[in-house]
Amino acid sequence: MSSSEETKEKIEVQNEQVEIVPYTCFTRGQIFLIFAIVIYIGFLGPMSGNIYIPALPLLQNEFKVNSTTINATVSVFMAVFSVGPLFWGLFADFGGRKILYIISISIMIAANVILAAVPSHIGALFAMRVVQAFGSSSVITLGAGTVTDITPPKHRGKAIAYFMMGPNIGPVIAPIIAGLILMKGDYWRWLFGFTAIMSGIGLFAIIIFLPETLRCIVGNYDPRWRKTEYLAVTTEKVEDIELVSEQPTTRRPSWPFFSDIGLQKPRSTSDEFKTRYPKPPKTGLKTYWQLIKCPPVLIASVSTSLLFTNYYAFSVSFAHYLARDYHLSPLKIGACYVCPGISMLVGSQVGGHLSDYLRSRWLKRHEAETFPLEYRLVLHIFGILMNTAGCIGFGFSISFHYHLALILMFSGLMAFGMTWCSNTTMTYLTELMTNKAAATIALSSFFRNVGAAISSAIIITLCDQMGVGWCFMGLGLVNIMSLVLIIYLICTGKGRQRKR
């Protein structure tokens, strides 16, 4: 493109000339680095929880407690991991992403260092697991918010899938790391030492390379927003036009090393900036209550939480039964977690790309219409069915002591369905509540992790009382409730679309 062609491109909107504003001014290389950082940070939270699970039988002997008590340390972690995002979400949509990243990762580092040196006292383990969970609970909320900041809606499904590679890789790699650390002895303290080192690398990357991305503070990161004479254009929301998100810009920001540390003010005080990138009302508990009263948010969050409940019931009991019934070593137990972990990765990627493809196809067939957001949830139905089949199959495979390969197959099916649905839900919610993306994801994470905390605390007891097969069959059948809720949401979507 010649220099003359690189001048301002303009379009006609209601007979007025307005400049096409790109959704983001970051280059592809800059976006790639931002994604790399948030994916890595997203990996740290689930890794903190999952690197611990293969060591549960060892820690039970080390701390001289029963299986219910040691499993409760997982439940406590998940309980705090569920409530923590509500705190981070209070500030993430107006206070900035980077400062919260720095604070939360610093807390995570401190907690892991203390856990690596904590005496063999169960009370100390519980206390520091609480702090560890609080620090690591920010990663998905802040990461999803960052992705929303720099990704236009038409690519949101793929972008969420790429980001979720981090949280989904955690359950894959963490058990293997744990197995390698524990292979030659009971070096369980190094589980936390390793996590502290990995978190330190993440903090280093955030401080040096990660810019602030919150749109009500930096807009689309165009350097011209810092100038008071920024072009005066119509207050029409041109950015919502599909074409706008694809337009290149000749005003590329230089890479901001060591930038945006601390609380940030909006880059511009102009009316144009405030119109394009309005600051949402300060989030409080009242805001969360308003989100809960929004049927689409509540239904989508509860539906995903039921699937997550099933998966964590499997995740905690998996190591227990592999050690007790199949007599596997910690390293082999860790290797067995690779199968559901890879399935989580594949489910998220396939679901995200397919979601964007279906959106694009719908828009081509209905050019004059607004895309119904609930259309993305059609994929959710297939994910629920896969998760249900995997859950029931896993339970009876353990109960009848079937071959390990069959158990791994059902565990993979369960994980695939869970992340397929999780990606769909997260994409839907970020499009539904654009100005409150982080708070909405925080609320969804709350429901999801509460279910995980409850199931991880009681699953072994339930399996002992009911039998593994019947227990997981019951969990699988609960998904019918999730299926009914999603179908209702899809069927009533057009009415809500007209109201919006």
C-alpha cells in the first residue's frame, strides 16, 4: 500500500465523514506477545492446584491425617479460588489489568515460598493454601478481560480458546511435574518451590513487557489519544461496525517496556474518548447481584459449573483409585492425567474455532440482521452430552476394574466436553457484557469453582457410600438440568435480542 493510500480511510455514516477506528492498534507481534504472557499466567493458577493432587496419598502419610482431611485442602483451595475472582473483578473493569496482575502474582509467590518451608502441621498447610488460592484466583478473570480488550467479537471464540490453553495446560503438565519431583523421594516441598519459581518468571514478564489494555483507560492504544487535539469525529459508535475491527492503522504504538506500572488514569479526557470507551460504574457486591439477576448470565454460569463439578470429582478421585486399585506410582499417576489434559486442550480449541465459524456463517446468511448471541450456545448441547457419557462411563469403569485404557478414554471424553462448553460460555458472556467482562467472568468462575470445591470435598465419601459407578452416574444425570437450561436460553434468545 502506498503512502497516499495509508491516509485516513473514511466511510459514510448518516452522510457524515468519519474515520474508521481499528479495534486495537497493537501489531500482530505485540498481540502475540500479550497473548503469550496471559496464556502463561493463566497456566499458573490451575498448575498451583493440580501439581498438588498427585501428592495427596504422600501428604496424607506426611501429615498423619485421613483421606477426607487431606482432600479438604483441595476443597479449601477451590473454595477460595472461587471467591477470589469476585474480589479481583471488583477492580478489574475500571482500575486496570496490569496492577492487579502484579499484586496477585506477588501474593502467589509469597504463599508458595512459605508453603515450601512450612512445618508438617496440617493447620499451617490449610492456612497457606488459602493465601495461595487467593493469589492465583485472579488469572482467568484478568486474562479473559485482557483478551476482550484486544480482540474484536468476530474472533472472540478463537481468542478465548487460545487464552484457555494456559488454564487447560495446567492440569496436563502439573501432574507430570509432580510425578518427576516425587519420583525419587518425598520431595513434596519442591512442588511449591517450583511453583514459586514459575510465578516469579510470570511476574518478571508482566512488569517488563505487559502493557495496560483496559479500554476505558487506554482505548485502542492509539498513541494519538495522548494528544488533546485527537481528531474530532462523530459520536456514532462506528467501532461496532464489523468492518472496523479489520482495518489496519498507521499509528502503531512503540513497545512499552516497564510501562503502566501502578494505578492508571484514562489516556484522554476528550469527549470522543469517553464516548468510544466509556468507564463502567464501579463494581460492588450490588453489581454482582445485578449480574445474578440477569437470566442469561446465571443460566450459562450454572450450566458450566455443573460440568466443572463433575470434572473435579473425577480429578480428585482419579489419583485415589489409581493408587489404591491399580497400584500406580506417583509418576504413572501423573502421566495418566495427560489424557484428560490433552482432551481439555483439544476441546477448547475445536469449540472456539467452530464457534467463530458458525458465527461467520450465520452473518453471511443474514447480512441485514444482528447476530443472536445465544446462537453460540448451540455447541454447548453437544459438550454436555459428551461430558455426561464420559462421567458415567468413568464411574462404572472404576467400579468394575476395567482396563486402564477404557478409564482414560472416558476421562478424556469428560474433559473434552467440559472445556468445549467452558469456552462457549466464556465467549458468550464476554460478548453479552462487554463493559463488565472481567466481573462477569469472575461471577461465572465463582459458580464453577464452588461446585469444584464441594465435589472435591465429598466425592470420596460419596463413592464409599454409594459405590463409584452409581455416584458418577448420579453426577452425570445432573447434567440433564444443565441441558434443559441451555435449551431454554437458546429458545428465548431472540426475545432478549430485541430487548437489547
